[in-house]
Amino acid sequence: MLHQKSKSIIQNIFSLTIGQIISTALSFLSITLAARFLGVENFGRFNYLLAIVFVVSRVIDLGLVPIVFRELSKNKSDFSLLNSALIIRIFAFIPTWILFNVTLIILDFTFTEILLANLLITNTFLSAKFVSFRELLDLPFKVSLKMHFPMLVNVIDNLILLILVILIPVYNFGLIYFVIAYLLANLPGFLIIIFLLKKKFRFKLKFEVRNISWLLTLSLPIYGYVILDVIYQQLDVLLLKYYFDYFEIGLYAAALRLVVPLLFFATAIIHTFFPIINENIVENISQNKKIVSFIFKMLFLFPTVLFLLFLFKSDDFVRIIFGNNYLGASTSTSILLLAQVFVFFNFFILNLTVVYNKQNWNFFLAAYLLLSNFLLNIVFIPMYHIEGAAFAKLLSALTASAGSFYFLKKLGHRVDFLSIGLLLWIALNGFILYLVSFLNFYAYLLLGILILLISFLYMGVLKRTEIDYLASLFKIEKWLLKFRIIRW
């Protein structure tokens, strides 16, 4: 049984990681090409409308997913809560959509902008990018550790989008075509997910209302967090439009597009270990302390390494990916990469508090993030433009993580993943990367990756207890022994 669980965990991590990498790469390529084809201003207009739609789409979220995920992890064949959550969101969408359009008209948006906004909000039903309906439909696959199915479907979505984007310069299409493509690319994947749910889990959408009151009662504290968090995530884009124009948003959106997709790593790690942490609450609570500490270390290392690699060649990275028109995004991208460390932490803490039924904390965390980010933005954006927006996000996320660590300590989780050896490893790699940054871009990139990889394996970044735990979990003791991965 234990061997079978380890095998399922390995397969799930592999599916999540590979699937997210491929999907992220395809999506990234699609958006990058669209940014080049549309130009900075139209790209800014698209991302401004997208930011608004993201905020509106979260109104129907109601904080349902973590609770449904937790309960479905306990009873994988009971879909009553999942059905209730789907019904709630369907009925919540209708008045939200009406109010959304009335607001656009009152605020004097152009006809074209209203059309584009409606196309984008329709995508909340179809797209995995909008965590509304597809997120709920993925839950049976998550709890059963069969994420290779949704990951394959996401790859199909993004492949279709890439093909449609490539047609933009061929037929001289513009922004309206791109938004239509952004919507229709997800339709085949949505239908495939519905088919797989029925075939693999015999899932049927039913009108379940008996659990709605109970579900909403538990979810509302999370809902407060969700609303505040999505405003926090999009606030900098909205304020940039208030202070400047679509061109500034286009540059900042390019920086975000380089950084935000990295959340796939945190998602893969957290969603894989979430069922284990949830089960250990009953079976082996002491094991959770080791798992939580290990996850924090991984969430710290991944964005930190990317920040170091990007920092010394930021202009070259942006030029090669987006073109010379977007060079103004390089500094803000570096700052946002560093901020991802604390964004990852806060994302994990959100899931962890749900496990311990302490989701009320998430509302206070989100309220602090939103308020601090708003105040910092109105100070820094007028002075430093997009760099000010990025720095505001870094400071708000960092201070929120500090408060969350104190809260976790109260729950019995002392966050102690940092060590002198780890800090020395970061400092040494930063110094070496600075030295090799005088080489051309491709030589720097190759040497930088090799230096980081070799030093990670042989300089004891992972403790012996962490290596032993991973080895037993994934059955890779022989592999580790072969390469002699030991503590520094």
C-alpha cells in the first residue's frame, strides 16, 4: 500500500511538473508572440481588461475550492459537495455578469472594450487560467493523484492558442481576433474534461442543494481572502492605468508574464503534498513538520535561483523574449522575481491554514496585503513607474510572510528552513554568476545553470534528514547513493 502511494505521488509530481512546464511554455510563447504582434499599447489594453475581468470573475469564487478539496480528499467517491459548488458558481455568475456590464457602461468604456471584456469573462467557464469552473472540475483528478489528465488537456488548450496566435501576422489580425482566440482555444479542453470526469469517475452534474448552507459557512472566510487577494494581484495594473497609460501597462504586463507563470512550481509541490498533509492530521501529525519545512525550502530555492540567474542579464532576457520595445520591463522583472519567494510562501500558507481549519487567518492576511500594497503603490508608482509597482509588491508580500510565519508558529510549525550553509550557497552562487555575466548571454546561461545545478547537488543544500525522507518517499535511495549526494 505504501509503495503504491509512493508510486502515485511520483507519477503525480511528474505529471504536474511536466504538464505545467509544457503548458506554461506554450502559453508563454503564445503571449510573447502576441505581445510582439499587437505592440506595447494593445498588449497593455488587453492586460488592463484582463485584470478587470480577473477581479470580477473572483466574485463568483466564494472560497469554495479549498473546502471541497479537503472533503473530497477524505471521501473520493462523494461528489455531492463538488456538485453544490458548481451550482453555486453557475447561479452566482448571472447577476455578476449583469452588474459587470452595467458598470462598464456607466464608466464609459468604449463598445470595443465592452465587447472584449465580455469575451474574456465568458472564458471563466472554459479556461483553466480562470480559477472558476475548470478548477472545480479538476478536483477529482487532484485527490486521486491523476493529474496527468488535466495537464494533458491544458497542453491541448495552449497548443491551440499558439496556433491561433501564429495566424495574427499572416492575416494581419488585431486585438479582437486575439481575444476571440484566447476564448475559443479552451473550448475543446473543457469538453474533454467533462468527458473524462464521466468516464473515469462516473461524475454527473446534479442539482445538489442540501450541503450549500454548510459549504458557504465554511467557505466565506476564504472568500474574503479570495476577493481581497485578487484585487491585490491586479491592483498595480489598475493603478498604472490611473496614473499613466496603456504603454506603461504593456511594459509591466511583460514583466508579470515572465514571473507569474512560475507559480506552476508552487502549485505542483503544494497540490501533491496537500493530501498527505491532510491525512497526517489524523495518522501522523509529527511527520507534517518535516514535510512543511521541506516545502518552504523548495518554495524559497526555486524563485531565488531564477532571480540570481536573471539579475545579471536582465536586459538580454527581456530583449530576446519580447524584443527591444519591452526593454523597460527588465528592472521590474528582477524585482518581481524576488517577490515570488514571498508570494509562494503566502500561497502555501493559505493551503496550510485550511488543513488546520484556521482559514480565518487568510482574510486578515489578504486584507493586510491589499492595504499595504495600495499604500505602497500610491507612494512609489508616481515616482518610479513600473519599478515602483514591482517594489510595492515585494515589500507587501515580504511583510505579510513575516506575519504568517508568526501565526504558523502558534500552530506548532516553526519555519526553520534557512541555515548558514544555505545562505552561503546563495551568496557564493550570486558572486560566481556576477563574474560569468561578463560573457555573452548564451555562455552565461549555460554556465550559470551548470554552476547552480552542481552546487545544489554537492554542497548540502538539502539536509541529510530531508534527503532520507525524499529517498524513502520516492524510492530513489540507490540513485542518491550512486551520485553521492551528501551534506556540505
